[in-house]
Amino acid sequence: MSERAVRICALDDLTEGEACRFDVEGHRLCVVRLDPQVYVIGDRCSHADVSLSEGEVEDCAIECPKHGSAFDLKTGEPLSLPAVRPVPSYVSSVVDGEVHVMLL
């Protein structure tokens, strides 16, 4: 299997500083626009299997709405307890106003 770019949405569909959930080809993704970047991580908190896209975005992190674990939007690494395992992070790009993510 090789990586390939898959369209998620139009850039204009994303609101600056807010998370959105997208289900793409079996991947549950949390997508955040922080101009000029768009960050994509796995949407399931590694501590409690809660949707991260329902959490608050601050700086370049998102906080799980259930227990408050924060995750780095660049790497998926947990920044606070109780989570100790990272969530997947994905390479994204914006091409002609369309957001794409690299998937296997």
C-alpha cells in the first residue's frame, strides 16, 4: 500500500481555530485550521475514546472534552495527563483551496 492524498473539504468549510470531524476511508479525523496551516490528527482521545473535535483549541493544541488531556496538533503527542499515548497525526496540504490529507 502506498500513501496518497485524499480530499477532505474546501478550506472555506473550516472556521479558524475550531475543530471539525471528518470520516474519510475508515479514518476518523480531527481537522483544525490555524492560518496559514491546517492540522489533521486522529479524532479519538487515546485515553477515553472521546471525539477530540468536540474539544477546545488553544494555541496549537486541542483539549479532550471529557478529561482535559491536551494533544499537540502538529504531532499528536499528549501534552497533559491523563493521556499518555499519542493520537495519529497526518500530513495535510491545501491545493487550490481544497484540503487534502495523506492516507495509506
